[in-house]
Amino acid sequence: LIPLREFVAMRHGARSRASAQVLYPQAAALFRFLFTEHRNAFKTYQRKLAALRIHSCSEAMLLKTFEDAFGDLGELEVEWERYLNRLEGAARSKGVLRRGAL
């Protein structure tokens, strides 16, 4: 996984198209995590992003916008990893994910 600090500051086109196949699952899981576990902060983040001129925004500004909405990234990263572990465990218990697949 790409650390949250780097992931949330990525600008569109910062990675090659081939890496989009790698980035999409992380983005989808992060969206689900933020929407279900931090809904109010997620709404705040969406409002702040909408107010920015996103295409001319620096990586530092994207990171600050995320931190302003969600707080300490270190704590959020730990919670995010626990959430992913729960998802992985649930997928394994349902037979959707085989051991060693991740």
C-alpha cells in the first residue's frame, strides 16, 4: 500500500496509466473506509476539495486539506490498516480471498 500521506497528495496524472490498476483498489477501499468510519469528516473534506482549484493545487495543499478534515495522519493510518485487516479477514472467512493472495 502507498502510505496515506503520499496517496492523498497525489495529483491526477502523477502516476502512469498502468499504475491506475494498482491505485484503484486502494482508492476504492479508502473511500469506503472514510465514508463508513469518518462520514462527517469525509463530508467536510469533500466540501474543502470542491472549494479548491484542484488542477492547480500543490501536493502540499492537497495534504493540508486532507489533514484539516481528518486530523493526525499517523492515527488515521493505524486505523486504516486495522480496517483493511478486518476486510481481509472477512473476505477469507467467506472464501473470497485465499491465504497468501495479498
